[in-house]
Amino acid sequence: MKRIMLMVARSLFNLPFWIIRIFRLCNIEKYDAQTRYAFLYKVIPIITRRGRIRVHATGIENLPAENGYILFPNHQGLFDALAIIQTHERPLVTVMKKEVRNVFLIKQVITMLQAEVIDREDIRQSMQVIMNMTRRVKAGENFVIFAEGTRSKQGNTLLDFKGGSFKSAMNAKCPIVPVALIDSYKAFDTGSIRKLDVYVHYLKPLYYDDYKDMKSTEIADLVVRMIQEKINMKTSVI
């Protein structure tokens, strides 16, 4: 919370203009997905720098050349989505939990990104989100979903990924891109405002031929292993 307050305090001059722009960009009939996303891609690095955060990205070259893929990062904290958007230039659609859909500005960002809102306690609604993702990924949209379902609250250690989160990728037969986040939880989920380095590692994707004979739970376990191995390797030298 202290770092968020620092970001706000250092952005007081810009905030009114950004908020007005966000509300205008909610007009999805007037502004296309590239324009709406480009605004966030431009503004987020400014905000993070003012919060004394440096975001480092590796593996950008691993992202599939063609659109229509899903990112599966570990979920450390509230900063995760910002770190990914800051380092991912092509438009992304997020999957957000229903609890945040009416929060000021997050509500508007949901509209801007045309995000899918999921209620994990409602099986029918969750299945509808999976169907929507499948359709949209087939149409060439890129998604990011946190398959742990909640923040791990264990720093750089992962929780199990939910197999059901991979159903949309399996149905769309699209590339699955594991993403390893390191130290993202330190941004907003601790009381510190010290200078911070956050790392986003885009790992080699799994294409349909790589996972077509696997169950969703097996894919989930494989992605967890890939991410945790990357985190272990990097944290041992940071």
C-alpha cells in the first residue's frame, strides 16, 4: 500500500489526464484494441518508475510469431498484471476474478481490455469463460490467466496450477507460454518502498503437438515445473 501511495503522490499532475483518457478509451466502438492497450503499455512504465520499481524482461523472443496464444504466469501479487503488460507490447486480454470488477479504474481497465471476469465458485460461469477464451484465442487474441487461482503468498514458490485453466488452450489448440515472475510480490504485497527489481521471464512455449496427448492436469504440472525451475535458477544468482 505504501508504494501505491508513493506512485499516486508522484503522479498527481498526470492522474486527472490519465483518468480522463481511460474513460474515453472505454468506448470500444471508437477505439480499437491496439489503441486501448497501447495507452496502458505507455503509462504503466512511468508509474512503475515512480514507484521505484525496475521491471526486467527476458525471453521476449520466445513469444509466438502469430497471435492467438495464452500466457500462464505464476501469481505472486497485485503487481503481476502490470509487470506483464509493461513487458508485452502486443495487446493482451486478462482474466480477472469477479471481486475486482466494480473497483474504480479496474472496472474501466476491464472494459478497455475487454477482459473476461471469472467466478471460480460458479462452475457454469467458469465454463462460459473458458468457451469465450477458446473462441477469442482462435480469432487471434492473446490472453493471460493466473492458473494458481489466487496469489501464492509464498514469495517465489508456486502453488499448484489448476488444470481447468488450461482447457481453453487445449480447445483452441493454441500455444501455451509459461511466464516466470520473480519478486513481483515485493511491489505491493509488502510494506517496503525500497528500490525494487522485478523479473519477467517468458519461457519457451508449448505448442499443440507438445501437449495434445496430455491431460489438463499433466499440462498444469509441467508448466509449474518449468516456471519453478526458472525461478530457482535465477534466484540462486540474483
